[in-house]
Amino acid sequence: MDTLPSCPACSSTYTYEDGPLYVCPECAHEWPQTPAESAVEERVVRDAFGSVLNDGDAVTVIKDLKIKGSSSVVKVGTKVRNIRLIDGDHDIDCRIDGIGAMQLKSEFVKKA
């Protein structure tokens, strides 16, 4: 006879099967019989107009962006090639000619 797993919530050994679930009669906890497939969600980054961005794309800046700690400005229409998507508040890691490496928010660019 199969040995059923103990309840992960209360460690009770009195679990039983109910369809695709295991159920604990002591604490009423239910969990799936098969381990949950890892729900790795792909993060989708979109530009200001809703186009999906990918690593290596080229984008164009749609708004003058002041560079924090500097008097420089990234002008409207500046084309940025070979972007990398990253996690965090600023979605795009890139290198801008004449300025250098920086991070941009996807809401201020459009796909070129």
C-alpha cells in the first residue's frame, strides 16, 4: 500500500487523496499530488508604445532625459543600439555614444 505524505502545514499523518489533491482532515489543508511545475514567468518589457523589447534591440529616446549628478542631457531622438534588459526600476542597460554606460526606463524609449 502507498504511504501518503504527511501534511506540510501541521505534519499530521492522517492525510488522504481527494482527486488530484492530498487533504489533511485535522487542519483542512489541501495540496496537489504532483509537485507544482516551476512557474517561471518571463518578464515582458514594453516600450512607451507597447512594443515588446528584447536583448540586442535598438531603441530611440522619446523625451529629454537629465542625467542625475551631471549637467548633461540625453536628447530626444538619441538612438541606442544593443540594449540589455535587466531587473529593477530601470529596465534597460545600455551604452550611449558620447555619454557612456547608463540605465534607462522603458517608458522613455520606443523600439527603433
